[in-house]
Amino acid sequence: MTVSLLLLMMTLLNFTNDVWTLPAPGSVFMESVDMRHMLRWPPLQASCNTTLLYSVQYQGEFELEHQNGRWMEAPGCQRITLSHCDLTSDLGSDSDYNIRLRAHCGSQRSAWTKLRPPFNRRQTKLSVPKMTVMSAGDAIQVSFETLPLTSTVDVTVWKKGAKLQAVVYSMPAEEEVLHIAALQEGAVYCVTAQTVLNSGFRSNSTDTQCVSIIDPDAPAWKTPTTLTVTVIIMAGLLFVLFWSIVHCRPETCKTHFHKEPLPQSLRGNWDIQIPMSPQEKELCDQMVMEPNQTSSQTDAALITHQED
């Protein structure tokens, strides 16, 4: 009887040393963003001759109702050295989950520390989706990065200036890219989006992004990007040209801007010679007027001279 009692006391002492000599983790909290559930806790401040390890268990509605309250071990979070545990794949329903954590130091184990209150993945925080909008011919492509699991994205599209006629497209998260075709050429379309959970909870909307629809057969220089780059390059070349002319030294300018002599046909000092026919010498005869001659005699003499 005494021996049996002694053995029982030794067993109880060993059990106590095994379980309760290591303090339990002080606090446990859940960080859930975009349906990614991360259990976190501060590192345990306790002396341990080996590395401190941690184990996590969870208990959902199915375990409570159909498995007599069984606790399930999180597969990726058994005897780990990290101070966090990713439970995204383990918490697969919208029910409440009890979660608990304990520490290990060699053969010693701490008591369990439970997460309070129980966690439901509908409590996750939704961030604004990261959206990219591009035009492709008469269509636009709306793509997203890392959408939450089991969620959808509501994409709102409207022609600029006609937001009251906006159209909403619902896209499953696994598709990641939405293609909207047959849009009006030359028009500008604007897009916003928000993430929606099955519970109806919505994220904030993205900033509005607008793109122009350009004819795919149009010349490349008509695209806004190409046109902008062309204008910038031309402005830069003109600036360099004018700057070079203003700051150019005379001797340098003569080197770069060499003046070619004009051809002989364009010079201004022309030696123009116009041939002229020689003028015929005028023949004149001397006439002597006598005072006694009358006017009629004088006229007759002139006529006679002209006839000669």
C-alpha cells in the first residue's frame, strides 16, 4: 500500500513537472486580411535549455457537433519555432472556430492558451484590390493581383460623362482578368472595382482609372503614349538647337556652319555690255541769209535746198 502510494505520488510529480513547469503563452490574437488568417503570439519569456517550440490546435462547428468536441492539430503548426501560424487552409467554413496554443521546452509543455473570442473568417478585413486597366483595340482588360479566396470582384465600367449608365461586371477571384469588348472607338471609359465576400461584405472601391479606345488600324503615332513621346523628343531637339545657336562662338560657328561661295551666275557685280548700232552722222550745210531777200524768197530757197 505504501509502495503503491509512493509510486502514485512520483507519477503525479513527474506529470506536474512535465506539464506545468513551463508557463503558458501570455496572449494569442488573429490577424486576418483578405481571407488570409494568421495566428500570432509574442515569444514566450521563459528559460529553456533547448529551443522553445509551439503547437496550435483548432476546433470548428463540425468537430463540436459530429466529433464530440475533438481538437484538430494544425498540420503546419506543430512544434514550430515561429511566433505565428498560417491557418488559412484550415479554417475552411464561415463557422466559429476555437483556437488554442501551447509551448514546448524539451519534455516540458505549457498549459493551453485559447484565442478569445472564437474566430470567424467573415471577420476578415478586405483591402482595396490592386487593379490595372489597359486598352486593347476596341476592348479593355481589367486585371487584379492576389484576390481573396472565395470572393468575387464587382467591376463598374462607364463611358466618361455618362456615369449614370454604368455597367457592373461580377468576376470570380480565380479568373483574375476581365475582358470587355465592342466599345466605342475614340471614347474614354472609366473603371472602378471592389472585392465582395460571400457574406456580402465589401471592400472600399479602387481609384477611378480611365483609358481611351483607339482604332487598332490607326497609325502608331496617333496613340497617346507615342504622341506624347514624339512631342517631348521634338521639343528637346528644338531646345538643343536654339541653345547651340545662341551660345555658339564665332570661330566654332564658322566651322559648323561653313558658307559656300555663290556660283558666278548668282553674283551681283555683273559687267553688262549692250551692243549699240552706230548713229548716222547728221549732214548740215551752211546757209547765208542776205538782208534784201524777202520771206517768200527765203522759203523758196529752203525748199530748193531740201529737194537737193
